[in-house]
Amino acid sequence: MSVQDDLAAVRRRLQDLEHTVEELERRVGTERGAPPMSSAGRAQSMVTIPEGPYDAGKWTDVDDEGLGARDRHAP
């Protein structure tokens, strides 16, 4: 087999894998009552998260997870 034949075989198998995964996602989604998938492969109820910075006010008086409060020290 030539390199081109190998690449063609890999492409076919990758397409088969993608098709199988899409079918599995559809089956699992319908069995669990998940929202249906769009043609882009995303759940239709997804929420877009903005790229901009978060409001710093949301993080006032919040402990750093695993590190404790900022103004206190470990014993």
C-alpha cells in the first residue's frame, strides 16, 4: 500500500468514527432526556459565555478555594 492509500483508509475510518460518535450522542441524549443536538453538534440549550472580563464585584469576600480567606493564615 502507498502512503496515499493509507491516508485514504485513515480518512474513511475517521469519518466512520465521527458518524458512530454522533449516533451514540443522539442515542444517549434521547435516553437521558437531554436537549436535542444541533447540526453543529452542540446542545440547543447551551449558553454562550462572554469573552470579556468578569465583574470583580462578584468575587468580593470570596475565599480562594483550597487556600482559605485572604486575611487569615493557616494555623
